Amino acid sequence: MLVWGYFVSTVALWQATFMVNSVCHIWGRRTWDSGDRSTNNWMVATLTLGEGWHNNHHQFAYSARHGLKWWQLDCTYLGLRILEALGLVWDLKLPRRQIA
């Protein structure tokens, strides 16, 4: 149980995290011309609960929300909204221009 509960899950988490900066700079869609090779990758976003919307992150680095379309799941942003409702965080930044 220690091997599966700690070591395997920790290594899997590391790999998913590393995929954001490797896979999302190679494969995916470039919604924005952010001046680099970042892409949005739905598979990485699914594994990392929203961090795979990497091109959105590079275009709007200040934004708390990286899943900009209605179908782009971003659990990190949802968690921040819950913390904001509880008064534990405030002044969340969102993209200044309209996202269609």
C-alpha cells in the first residue's frame, strides 16, 4: 500500500506536472499568438485539472483562469473561486479583453 499509495502516485503526479512544460510546448492547439511555442493540450489539461491550457496561460499570464472557453475545464480556477467566496483570497485577475 505504501508503494502504490505514496511512491507510484507521487511519480504519476510529477509526470503530469512535467508534461505541462514539455508536451504543451510541442503538441496541441495554438489559440493565441503568444510569441512562443506554447499550446493548449486537452489531454494534459485533463490529467492536471486545467493546467494544460498552456497557450492561454502564456497569453494571459496574470490571469487566475486558464480555461477560457466554457468547455475548458479549469479546476484550479474553480478552487480559487471557492476560496474567494470564503474570503480567503481576493482580487482574482481575469483577461482584460473579451474572449469569444
